[in-house]
Amino acid sequence: MSANKINPMLLIDFYKAVHAEMLPKGITKSVSYFTPRMSRVNRWDKVVMFGLQGFIKNYLIDYFNEEFFGRPFDEVIEDYKRIMDNALGSEAYKIEKVEELHHLGYLPIEIVALPEGTLVPMHVPMFGITNTHPDFAWLPQSLESLISAESWHPMIAATVGYTYRQIVNEYYDKTCDDNIPRARALGAFDFRGEESVESAMKAGAGWCLSFLNTATVPTIPYLEANYNCDCTKEPVAFGSPSTEHSVMCSNYAIDGDEITLLRRLLTEIYPNTSFSAVLDSYDYWNIIDNVLPKLKPEIMAHNGCMLMRGDSGDCIEVVTKTVFKLWEQFGGTINSKGYKVLDPHVKAIYGDSITVQRCEEVYRILEENGFACSNVALGVGSFSMQCIEEGGVLKPFTRDTFSSCIKATYCEIEGKPYPIFKNPKDGGFKKSQKGCCAVFKDDKGELSYKDEYAWEEVCRNPKNELISVFKDGKLTVSQTLAEIRAVLHKGEF
């Protein structure tokens, strides 16, 4: 069963069902903040703010309206009671709060957030959540599990993409003409290795903040639905024609030769379209050394680029050596920065396996040998979307990569403000903020925060970067994909 067909009030940890009765009597307001508390990746001290708007649209608006407020009262309540009575016990929780929420007819929640695309340092709150109706102070923390589960992955995917983009920027600055599009340097090939289709769409969306190339088709409709873009009018994401082993091997099975298909691709199937061909189904270097020279007339007459793709062996050696051999066979030009650029009819590609370290190494070798880094197209698979290698240790990406959490920091009881905080004696990074928070920019644009405010104080502060984006069931700020890219890359996408 899809999560979107489950009563949204059941998308909780069991203990969330009983906290409303445990809160102080007379509580009328609570405030919580989502914060990256520490980084477990040495090269990352900031995380990209991304995915909240998509979550709000998909869950807090569409999902709650369709699966809770839009369903009959008796159906919703019986569904909730059936699960809780049998799994938690009918005496352990109170149903009245769920009944009252359904009668209210909307989510009495306000979310304040930093703009998506913002690079957020550790310890700085990314967004806050509070109730707007005094009877529902229990609701913000009740939504914690759902919000947390849906928030951390898009942010990490966006941070992964941004990391690769910084590597591209460094080496393209050195070796490529300034008009070479950097957003096409790498592509994502992670769909089949993600946890689910939803996970793949959101990871692809995060990746597309920094790059245009992806193999994940549903990323485009996801971005269009949630981030005010239109692939018919602007560059949202691009795919590319490519063979796979089933294509190469099935053709080889007919005549025991790979040149037949390659010639057909060049002259019949894609005479006016660039494409990549995986060439290692049997003997990659035989294709490069012996078959390509035989195809040189067709390649040079092709109205497009043929990308030679290896898919086994040492990917760094394969892709760089391929560039060197293509230069020997097809030549090219010298660009304005003095680096060799292959003839536009040929290029090297490696479709996945490109970690950040391998990306840096490929570019370093090309630069040292006098080649522009744009001579290769590199692919990032699910491995790099879900973990990173540092010091010989694999570090998987989870919610704890940035120790991202939602913690209650403030409440009001019978009109009186109370700061809430935790400060474990041996807790280290688990020390929480205290009271309401405001986020500020310094003269260099760096973010920091101050806490110990009352809610009305932070709302009145014109310098507070946390602004209202959702209130009482409606989106109050809606960013476009283009705007988010501009925030992240300072207008240089």
C-alpha cells in the first residue's frame, strides 16, 4: 500500500499518539525547529536546503486534504481506532484530538523556513513549525516523524549534486572555454539503486539543482508539479539516447560483430542525434583500437556526437585513456585556455561509478595531460547518492549524516511564554536551541542564529531569514526551480 493511501494521522511513531495528553495542561502553542546539528562528512560543513516545498504540496496540502479532511469522519476515525486499539491499546490514547482536527477541516500549522537553495551551516535552523490554533499545540511534534522522513534525503541529494558541481566549476575554470555549459558535465544514473520510486524522484530533483542531465524521467513531472517549472519552456532536465548491454549483445548474437549495430546507429537510427554506446560487452579496447578506425568515415559524417562508454575495469583509466586514444584517431582543436578539445563528433563517457574522488582524479589527469575536462561526460550512480568514501571508510547517507532533527524549543501556557530546551550532561551536539529562533545574515552573507526569543518577537523581526511559507493548509511562498538554482549558485547556473 502506498503511503498516500494511509490515514495521514497514522504516519507516526506509536508514541506520538499519546503525547497530547502528556503535555502541560493549558498549553496553547508549541514551536519546533528542524536543524542539522553536526556533519559526519569531512568535506561538508553546510547542507543544501531543499525539498520542503515539495513535501508541503504533496503531504500537508494534497495528502491531508484527500486522505483525511476529504474522507468521511466515521471512516477516518474508525480507521485510526482500528490500528491503535489493536496495536497500542484503547486505554493508552485519546481519540478526541483526531476528531477535533477533522472537524476543524484544515491543518492549523504554520511553517517558517529559509529559502530553498540556501547553503545552511551546522546548528542553524532550516525551518520551524508551530500551531496556529490554541487547541492544537500537540500537532507540530506529532508531524515530526513524517516531516523528518521526507526531508533529509532530498537535502542530501541536493548537497551531493552541489559537491560535484563545485568540482566541475574548479576544473572547468582551468581547462574549458567559459561558454561550455557546466550543468551538462555530469548526469545522474541512480534510479534503479534508490530505495523507492519516490526516493528516486526526490533525489533526482535535488541533483537537478546543480545539473541538467539525469536518467530519471519522473524527476521532471515531480519538479513541474512542485517547483513551478515547465520542461517545454525552460531547461528542467535532459536525458540522452544510449545503448545498453541487452541491445549490444542481442545484435552481436545475430552476426558475432558489433560494427554492424554501431554503423546502423550512426547512419540509420541516429543520423542527426548524439548518442552514447556501451562498448565493453566483450572487448572494449578492441572496439576503440580496431572498430572505430573502420567507422571513421561514418563518425565524421554523423550530424551529432558519438560517446564511447566503458562500463567495467578501472573507470578512471578507462575514461581518460579513451580521451587520449580518441585524440590520436580523430584529433581536435586547442581552446582559448590552451587545452585540447576533441573533434565534436566523439567524446568519452563513463555512465556511473564516478565518486567525488574519482571525478576529481579524472579531471586532474586530463588537466595534467593538456586536455579540457569537457572531453568527458561522467555519471553518478546510486552509490554516490547514498554514501561517500573518506579515509578508506564508507559513510552511508542517513538522517544522521547531518544529525538532522526536529526539536521542540518553545511553548505558551495560558498566554505565558516558556522556553524549552534539552542539554544532556554528556550530550555534546544533542544540546538543543532554547526558545524561538531567528536566523540572520552577516555582511558576507553567512548565516547564524540567535535563540531565546518569544514567538511574537521573531515574527516581528524584519531581519529574520525564516519566513512563513505555509499556513492553515495553504502555501504562502512558492519558489520556482529557476529561483532555487539562482540561490544555490548565486545566479551562475
